[in-house]
Amino acid sequence: MSQPKISIVVTGSNQGIGYEAARHLSKLPHVHLFVSGRDPNRVQEAIEKLKKEEGCEAELDSVVMDIEDAASKHVIYAAAVGLGDYVERDGLRTIFKDTFAVNSFGTAIAAEAFLPLLKRSTVGPRIVNVGSGSGSCTKLSKRGYTPDSDIVYQASKSALNSITISLALANPEVHVVVLSPGNVLTRMNMHGGGVHPSEGSKIIVDYALERKGTSPGFYNVQGELPW
Ligand SMILES: NC(=O)c1ccc[n+]([C@@H]2O[C@H](COP(=O)([O-])OP(=O)(O)OC[C@H]3O[C@@H](n4cnc5c(N)ncnc54)[C@H](OP(=O)(O)O)[C@@H]3O)[C@@H](O)[C@H]2O)c1
């Protein structure tokens, strides 16, 4: 028997972890994949690249949206901005606002916008948020713990954890998880270290294809993480 078709939107999939998640998913003939980003050209380039990949069998479409833009109406997977050294230039208030606009409330608003569509799904609707281990308040509050990111990024990912819990509890029919991909070599961390995005994206693919874990749930490749 053929597998039921699954529609998956991967936000921020023109590059980095999102692109690699899309690349894994593009090999599956039962997937209708929506490659998404804020720049139409970059999204189109990503689609062309995926089509040239060996074994690309998914049905490919695009969704151009900026999850910071209130007019954008679709999203499943969260894109992010890194803090870097911008505090001096832009001020902490601006950095907080801009980072939360994408990592936290942009994701929440976009997920809310998608809920009516998700609820019509007959294959077990799910939302896979991409968070970070540094969003764990339990870990951060432990004495002696040295975080590997800054206060703004951590807070935005803690907020995403809270959003994940609220979305899951308010919508029991939708399976909602937040995942930590670990340290991955992408533009966001200035290509500074970690595993290749092809590896880092696998956890996202697993949770996108199957309702794994509990809803709400917070996981990395090793298993459950403390909120
Ligand atoms: N890399 C790591 O070590 C690491 C660790 C833990 C968690 N994460 C999380 O993994 C996710 C992906 O990060 P990455 O490392 O793959 O970063 P990346 O290479 O910088 O990719 C980020 C993607 O998000 C898109 N994006 C940024 N702002 C957007 C917006 N306002 N609307 C729509 N799309 C937007 C980017 O599009 P453009 O090309 O248009 O900018 C790009 O496609 C993030 O949520 C990040 O916090 C990463």
C-alpha cells in the first residue's frame, strides 16, 4: 500500500539546517515539500538545487514569507537570527526586539496562522519548532553552568519553549515539539563549529515524518531535554 501524502513546510529552508532538512525530505515520494524563505530568488535557487540532487522524488513547491512580517500567513519550522556583535551598533533593546520577532513571536504567530490548515490534516498534524538547548531554563539556572550563547538568543529560545507548550496544550490534536539540533556548522554560528547541517537536520526530519515523543516535548538527538 502506498504511503499517504504528507505536506511539509520548512521555513528558512533556502540554506543551513532548513535546507538540509528539505534535502532529506526531498528524497521521499510521499512528501509534498514547501521550500520556504523570505527571498524569492534564494528560495527558487534552493528548489533548483534540490531538483538536481540525486533521488529527488518529492513534489516541490515554494512559499515565500518573512516570519517577522505580520502579513505572512504560513509556517511550521522556525527560522532564526544570530546575535553576533551587533549590540554596540544597534543597542540591546533593538537586538531583543529583532531576535524575538523571528525566533519567538514570529514563529508563534505563523504557527497560529497555520493551525486551521493543520487541523484539516488526516495524517496527524504536527509542528516541529527548532529551538536550542540554550533555551532550557532548567539548565541555565544550574550554578556553574556556562551557556554557549548570549542572553538574547537564550531568552528567545526559552520563549519558544513556552510557546511550544502553549500551542500543544491549546491544540491537543496537533503534535507540537521543540528540538535542539546541537551545534551545527551554519551561517548562524559563523560556520564556527559543530556537525554538518546534513547531520544536524536529521532530528528535524525524524520528527517531521513521525509523531515522535510527547506533545509538548523538548528533545535533542540524545532524548528528552529539561524545559
Ligand atoms: N547552527 C546551530 O548551531 C544551531 C544550534 C541550535 C539551534 N539552531 C537553530 O536552527 C535554526 C536554523 O538555523 P541555521 O543554523 O540553519 O541558520 P542559517 O544558516 O542562518 O539559516 C537560517 C534560515 O532562516 C531564514 N530566515 C531568517 N530570518 C527569517 C525570517 N524573518 N523569515 C523567514 N526566514 C528567515 C534564513 O533565510 P535568509 O537566507 O533569507 O536569511 C535562512 O534560510 C534556527 O532556529 C536556529 O536558532 C541552530
